[in-house]
Amino acid sequence: AAGALLFLPVVGTSRPVRIAAALAGVLLLALAARPAVRVIHDARRQLDALPMLASFEDDLEMERWAFQEARGRRAAEHATFGLFSLRLDLHAGRYPGAHIGAPPPDWTTYSALAVDVFVEGAEPLTLVLKVADADHDGSYEDRFHEYLALEPGEHRVRIPLDRVAAGPRRRRLDLGRIDGVQLFVEGLERPRTVYVDGLRLVP
């Protein structure tokens, strides 16, 4: 619509009508470009925030995350970096969790991946941390995954990147081309809540 208003000839109309059409085209173009501009701005912010990958300090950061069989929102409870954490309400399901796609991909100059987790409730919870690179073929054997057996309460998880690189069975995971990080639970029978903050790389 913006292209039609801006570039198609307006035949047999007056100058004011042509000007109005051009202004409407510019407005539509600006509205259409807004999501792309937000993504570009957030990608720049991600790079500037390194070694922090996620600290949940503003709503725009939440757009990096996708949730499956779960609900995620910013919360003031159990924040370890800044004022907010991610409250992750896990529904009963096969793989409830959260996934951050397209993080800054080059992790080669760092030594470890760290994240702070608070497990709510009275029972332990096994959380799976998954890291995949751009060459991941979708199979279980071709990625890094670690089972984190967590008791109720606060945990500071730290995983050496050498162990992440050794995750795939038949090759080394490419730390220069990281493509996604996922936190999830396998076969959750009852809803649970965890708080996540400070997903970061350790220099």
C-alpha cells in the first residue's frame, strides 16, 4: 500500500490529492518499518550488553524469547541482576520451557555460560539447559544439553564452554556460531514456576 501511494502515478488528480497520497504513503512505510527497526535496535543492544545475554530489564528484551507450554513474564521477585527476573510458569506438558533464538553468536572468547535460577515450591525440579549452533541438525545427539537437578530455592549455574563445545556426539559444537539457548523440563506432570535471571557469558 505504501509503495502504491508513493510510486504509482496518480492520473487525473489534483496536486493536493497527490501530496496527501504521498504523505499517507510515507506514514504507512514508517508503520511497516517499525518492527524491523525494533529488531535492529535490540540486536545492537544485545551486542552492547555482552557478556550479559539476558537480564529482563525492559519489555523489548522479552521479544527475544519464545515460550512453549509455558508463560513468561518479567517479575520483581528473585532478581539477581537489576530489578527484574523472568518468571517462567511451566505448564504440565512434554517439553515446557523457554527459548532465546539468535543470541550474539560468537562465544569463543568466553570461558563459561552462567544463569541464576530460583525454583519455587517444595519439590526438586530437573531443568534441561540446551545450546545449539548454526550446524545443528535437529537431533538429540547433535547439541549440548545438561540436566540440572535443582532443589527448591536459589541456584547459580555455571557450565564451562569446553563442555558445551563437546556436547554433540560426532563433532564439536561451533562456539563461534551459537544459534539458540533453551531451558525446559521433560515430561512435566504438574505446573511449576521458576525464576531465571542473569543468563550470561563468563570472561
